[in-house]
Amino acid sequence: MTGAARGIGEATARRFAAEGAAVLIADRDGKAAQATAAAIREAGGRAEAAECDVADRASVDAAVERAVAAFGTLDVLVNNAYSCSVHPADFADESDEDWHQDLDVSLVGAMRCARAALPHLAAAPGRRGAIVNVGSVNGLSYFGNHAYSAAKAALVSLTRGLAVQAAPDGVRCNLVAPGTVRTPAWAGRDAVLDAAAGAYPLGRVGEPEDIAAAITFLASRDAAWITGVTLPVDGGVLVSNPAFMDALRGE
């Protein structure tokens, strides 16, 4: 599981471990990965850590081999690592470097991980191999952050392609598209999250555990006949238009 040291990744790793899975905490922050793995072990779960930069093929390959060496098999890959560059006010000010960064981590990084993991997922006992990509509502509608959004939209397409490519080997591939989630990326911006909650029909932003539950479902045998889907976990934001409703009410 990439980007697993904190936020959605950490919550998902804890959920997997609580349900009996052995988890590799792969993260570019090696110390944080070690701390998360240790916390899971202290809670009675099985977890190891690996420093992993998904923008580097050798690092990805090493992390996959570490998981197989530690646990004997690799049944599930969760692609959670991402990059979201600062969104300038004017599109003309966006840099090539920011676009390369967001695409290389959020999209190509997921490809690198899938490429390294697929032979092991195909060999998983009982044809239970699964990939769950973590996308975003940004990949499905406009919420700003052009480079990040483009990468997440492309990840939807990659998910569909991998679902078809891997199906003969019994490997499923699906994507979870979260809305706004209270993670460390929003640290110190509680007022922004509180304001954003009003745009969500369910009246709140998401918590990492909301997304972890959906990822765990798509990785499980309960989803054995589900592949190639994009599952929004977004409090209803994609099906609502508060500004339009306010306009109709004259507000």
C-alpha cells in the first residue's frame, strides 16, 4: 500500500490489519512508515514498512519484492500515493514542472506499482488478486488543481484498462474517488474544511476511515465480481449543485 504512513493510507492499512491482512506500509517518508507499521503491530496486527518513492521504478520494484519476501504472497495493491501541486490563480502561470510532478506520482506512479505487482497478484491463491486505485472527485468534475485533476482523471482510464488486461488472470482493478477528506494535508485549515462541509449534502467532509471502508470492500471477496468501476465516496457532492439551488431560490 503506497502513501500508507498517514491519512487515507494509514486508515486503510489499519483497517486491513484489523481484518487479518498483513500490510506493507510503503511511503516516501520512511520514518513515518516505520512508525505506522509499529503502531499496527502494537495493536496486534501484522505490518512491515518500506521506504518507497513511486516516481522511481527501482524503489517500487524493491517495495513489491519486500512485501512478497515478508508475507510470502501479494494479494492486494492499493495505489494511494499522490502529488497535488499548488494551484495558481491563473492557468497561464502553471509550470511544466508541476504538471510533470503530479502526473509522474499520481498516474505513472500507479502504473509502476501495478506493473511490478501484477505477476504476484496473478499468482495469488484463489484468483483473489486485486488493485484498488485511490482517485479523486477532481478526476470526475471540476474542483480546481488542473494537473492533479488531470492525473486523477487519467487514473480512471488506467483503472479500466488494467481491469480488462488483468481479468484473464483473475485480478480485479477498481478505483475509489474521495471527496474532501480530513487528512494531514489539511492541517491548520479546519476553517476551510468547516466551510467546505456546507457543499456536501451529508453535511460534513469525509474522514479517512470513510475511504478506508470503501477500499477494503473493493479489495475483498465481497467484491469478487466487481472490476473496472469508479466508486465515488464523496458525501453526495458530485450529485449536488448548491450554487444552482441558491440561484433558484434567489439567494
